[in-house]
Amino acid sequence: MGDLPATTHVLHDDRSATRWVEAYPVGNGHRGAVCAGRAGVEHLWVNDGTAWSGPPPTDPLAGARARGPAHLDRVRAAVAAGDVRAAEALLAETQTPWAQAYLPLAEIDVEVAPADDAGTTPPRVRGVARRELDLRTGVATHTWRHPVAGVVVHESWADAGGGALVHAVRAERPVRLTVRVESLLRAAAPDHAPEPAGPAALVRAVDLPVDVPPSHHPEGELRYDADRGRTGLVAVVAPADPGAAVADGALRTGAARTHVLLVATATTDPPGEPGAAPAAERLAAQLAAAPPAQDDADALRERLRAAHVAEHARVYGRVHLDLPTPAGAADLPTARRIRAAADRPDPGLAALAFHHGRYLLLSSSRPGGLPATLQGIWNPWLPGPWSSAYTLNINLQMAYWAAGTTGLAECHEPLLDFVRRLAAGPGADVARELYGAAGWVAHHNSDAWGHAASVGHGRGDAQWSAWALGGTWLAQHVVEHHRFTGDDAALRAAWPALRGAGEFALDWVQTAGDGDLARAWTSPSTSPENRYVAPDGDPAAVTTNAAMDVALLRALADGCREAAVALGADDADEPWLARLEQVVAALPDPAVGSRGELLEWGRELAEAEPEHRHLSHLVGLYPLDSLDPTTTPDLARAAARSLELRGRESTGWSLAWRIALWARLGAGDRAHDQVLLSLRPADDSDGRHRGGLYPNLFSAHPPFQIDGNLGLTAGVAEMLLQSHRRADGRVRLDLLPALPAAWPDGEVTGLRARGGAEVDVAWRDGAASAVVLRAPADRAVEVVVRQGAPAAGDTVADDTPAAVVALAAGATVILDLTRDLPVAGPSVSHAPRS
Ligand code: FUC
């Protein structure tokens, strides 16, 4: 840990959190807590990854007023006739109400009182001396002074081995703790609160609602159902304290200088885990990590902490980015540091945010758990923003963009499991019942149960509800995971999902002409969530052949072929694979509009909102690779033009996407401009869509959405290393492809390339000064190093010479930059100006 500096790995503050977005999060992909760092009474917001409303009705189209292929034919006929209003009305009939919500489970107060005070007088405290979140250890700490008990130190972590939340309190003189658990959810009947075996446990059982409408559906009502509803459980124990007792709804400890509390959480019949052990057993398993009487509290704390830190650091420590931090910047409380960076450049803040994004993903998404929600594993609201669920037209995907490039491949697994479940269950049911299609489908929203139908309760705008390519995009993650890990077993397990996505595509895409396809098109088609001006003068979304449809479907065909080759797929698969390739080739190619921009829809249409936050038509540039300055320079220029036309300003996740898009264009200064907008202080006072950072570094849409954080990490990685290009069958490593002038010196270690190579690169005065490569298997790669950053506003033409480097399994290759690599200065072409 010693070599990971606090300047770019620690958040800190000298005041308690008054708002949730000031508090520090810990999590292990199964449960999480957000710690306020309040002196006297610490406050923890507690979440369990399986605490979702539901279960949903068994009919995945429950609530839709129309279904079936004949209805789809009517929609298509309306689109073909140019009657977009009729198409919208017909589509609305197919909408289910909404997906279910990720719930806030509990809030815990831990009151500290000196031993002789028996906890009866309110604590007299002197404010917070310091609270911090150390990303390297995954431990949130706060330190304050009590006039009698002296210095008190609280530590919170979520056991990285998948166990309980741990809250340790140490004081200079003995203190007693009083622990209370509250919840926004309805208290369950007493017989729903099992008493786990072992030491005295404070158990709180809550009813999980069966249905939670999103906050933007005022007509909906939160509903509990005693028969169908599930139960959420929280158990708090002080395992090393024989004097701890539960009375009057509180856990009271004895007097000691060190206390260790374990907080176990579980829900009954958890989504995604049919056959899971009973919730009480799962609670007990988390608490069993600390057998009572084995240790005193100090030994217990040390043992649990050491095991947690070792496992957390094993994953977290794989990547480190070092960018210069101005003197004193890291000493400022992080919230002040964010404000100060507006006046004095602080590249180290970008490094801190980059690391923080990795921290949030590994805290929110671990093997065996569910995918990260819009707020990761944390949510204090009922309901959370957009139900704190899954949005599939950008947000869920973006949350996982950094998994491959920043060494968090195992964090991708919950998403891949989710894709497999969707494909095998609700996604297939909805494809069949709604469209008469094979394979599986997903639309705009989903939840832990795999909601696959479109939502909107018959009134949802087609701009978001009618998009049927959620599964097509998610399938891409199966392929990307394999590109980074080479994990054939994972690919084989996900092959049915990939094939199912291909089968759906074959049924979804419309074709004309047998044999030689004359034409293929998608209908109804939307470009999430943008709208054009329809002939009646009002905005509309439904059309044909949105650029995103074509990019996703072609990437799907490529991915299916790549997976089939990797797995040595059966001859039986060849007919559909070949047909899919033929069909997507017959879709219209991306085209350039009259302003030099990449067309968003199948033909040039006036945008209803020219600065719309979504960049759906640029998906081929990033995260896909069909638009590229090398292979499609004209389209890459058009993509740059589209980005300019959209403007610089947007929501947190949209800024993050632009970082990666500009990086793929080789425009480091443009990417950096978006980094700076992402790192300014969040301002959610006026309801504008303007990204930035809250005091705890959570990214603002506003409100907080984790995609802005995780997308920033992916975007910064893309500025430093790209590996989507291939040459002669070899992966090409583009080192420092979009280095901004603002980061003349720096170093990154442990970035991952497709094909599995690990890359360290250091640079001085804007030029690479050291490159180290490692690979898990023997392979040759092409290496390209850019020397010197292009001027702001330019995109790099790709004529930098490449070197072929042979890597041996497990060996470290230190490149001699003067001998091994032909290097070239930037060769720039001017991006069009508005
Ligand atoms: C999509 C976006 C919104 C928001 C929501 C969760 O609908 O258009 O900006 O991110 O998802």
C-alpha cells in the first residue's frame, strides 16, 4: 500500500456529513453502508443488494394492453405510412407499468457515551477532527474527541470477502455503545425476525413492498402484500462483548475501549438466487466470521480488518494513476479541493476520481451479487431516482466500461450473470409474447428480476420506452469480457445469451429480397432518448434505422462470429451466423448530414433538442469500434462534428461518455475539457442537467448517478491506453492516444488491454518515457506510442508507425523507447469547427 500515495487514493473532510452525498460509502457487492462521520452518534445508511421491491407478476407483460406480432405489424405499418402519432399510440399499448425499485434497507445510529455515564446523558462532543475514506483499504474512518472518553475513532468497512458490514469503535477511555436500527420500510410482524444463533443480536425485519412506482409516476402507489411480499433483515451483534444485551429496541454494549459491531443483512427469496439458503442462515453465515469468545475486541478488529484489507487491496491495487498534485491540494478537505481546482489546475484530482470510480465499481459489483444500480449498491431514498434500478440505453452499460480496462474483470460477472438470466427467462418470454420473435429482448428499464418489457404504463414517451435493443447492447458485454480475459468458460456459459441476441436480431430486422438481400431496416426504431421534429411540428422519436441500431446490430454480428470462432462453435450455428452477417450488412451504412455531422436517424431529420445529453449515434466510436479515425476517417470527422454540435455541457454520465469519445478521436484536450467539467462542484440547486461532483465525489446527473463516476474512470483509461484496433490479427496497443497538454507528466500502471496484456506507461513533457508490458500468455502485440499532444480541437490521423512486440507468458517486457519503438509526433487533421 505504501506506494499508493494518499494524495490520489484518500478522500477526507473535517466536517460531518449533513447530506447523504457528503458521506463516505463502503461496500462489497452484496451490502453497503454510507457513513456520515457524525461525532457522538454515528449514522450509517445500510443497503443490501437483494433488497428490491417485488417479486413481479409471473406474466412479464402484465399491465400491457396489447401484445403479439400482429400488433407489431400494425406499428410497422404506421411507421411505413409516415404516421408517427399512430405508431406512438400503438406502441404505448404494449407498455407495462414500470420496473421494480432498489430499496433503502435501514439506517443505523451508533451512540457513544463514556462508561460512567451509562449512555443516559447526551454526548458532549467536540466536532469532527477528520473523517476519511481510504480507497486503498476500503475503510471509512472518523476521528473525534469526547471531553471524557478522549479521542474516539470509528471505522466502517464491508468485508471484502462478501461477509458482514463491520463497524469498530475505539476510544481512549472506556465507552458504551447504544445501537438502534430504523428503516423507511414498514416493520415486519415480529415472527418475521429470526434470532440468529450466537451472541445477543438486534434484529430488525422489514416488509419489502411488492410494487414501488417511480417518483415520476404520481398516480402509482407503493404497495405491500403480506402474502407475496418478501422480508428484509438486518442483524447487529457485538460478538466480542459478553455484556452486550438487547432491550427496548436497542443493542447496548458493556464498557470497553474497543468495540466491534457486525451488521449482517439478507432478504428472503432473493432475486437471481433461486434455492438460496433461508435468510436467517445467510445472516448467521455473515456473523459466523466472528465466533464469540475467540478473540477480545482488539484482536477481533485486527483479524477482520486484516482479512478485509488484504482481499480489497488485492483487487484495488492492480491499477495506479499518478498525475501531479499541486502542493497542499491533497491536504484540503476533498470538497474544498474540488472547489479549489477551478482556480488552480489539480491533475491529481482527476487521478483521485479515476481511482474512486474503480473503488465504487468493486464495492458495488462482486461475483455472486447483482449488477450495480444507478446508485451502485447505495440508495437512501424510497423510491430512489428512476427507482435506483437499471437503465439499459446507456447507464448500466457505462457502469461496466471500466471493468476490462482497469483490471476489474471479476466485477463484470454480476452483469454477465444478469444477461444470462434475462436471456433464459423474461427476455425470451417478452420476445416471444410481444413480438413473436425468437431469442430475447430487453427495453429501456430493468430490475433485479429481469424486467424485459417496455415501461411507461401506456403513457410513456416512445423516446425512451419503445427502444427494443437493450439486449443487443448488453450482449456486447459478453464479448468484451472475453476480449479482456480470454475466459472461454465464461464465454461458453454466456453463448446461449449471445446466440439468443442474434436470433432476436434476425427476427427484428426487416428485410426485402430473398437470397441477395436488397435491403434491411429496423422499425420501429428510436435513438434513445432524442427526438426529431415531426411533420406536425412536434417532437417525435419513432422512425427507422437509427444509427445506433445499425451500430449495435453490426457489433452483435461481429461479436457472435468472434465468440463462435473462439469456442469452435458447431456447424449447426453456421446458418444463423452467416444469415446475421448478411442481414446486418444490408442495413444502411452510417451517413454524414448537411452540417458535416453523423446522422442520428436513417435520414436527416431536424433535432428537437440539438444539445441532447444522449450520444446514441456515436456508440460506434465508443464503446464499439466501428467508427475510427483509421478505418473510417470521414465518419470519425463527422462524429467529432456531432460532438461539437451537442455542446460541451451535460449531465454527469454524458460528460463521461464525451471523455471516451474524444479520446477515441485522439483529441486529448477535448477529452480533458470534459474531465474538468466532470470534476467541478455539483450544483443541483436549479434542476439543470449539469454534471459535477458532490462533496463525497459522487457524480451528479444531478441527482447522484454512479455512471458519471464509472464512466469517467473508463474515459480517463481510454485517454491513456486503447486496444480496440487490430492489425494482422494482433491487438494493437495505442499508448497515450489522447494525452492532454494539461497532463505533461504522469504514470499509470496496470491498465489492461484486450488480449490480456498489462501496460505500465510513464511520460514526461508529453512524451512516453517508459513502457512496461506483461501478458498472461505468449502473444505478439502491435505497439504505438504517441509523442506529444495534438493541439486542442484536432483529431489525430492514424499514421503513427507501429512496432510488433513479442510477449511471453508471465514475462515482463521493458521497452527501450529509442530502439524498440518507431515513434512519431502527432499527425493531426483539423476537426471541423462550428
Ligand atoms: C436515462 C437518461 C437520464 C437518466 C436516466 C437514469 O433515461 O436519459 O438522463 O440517466 O436514464
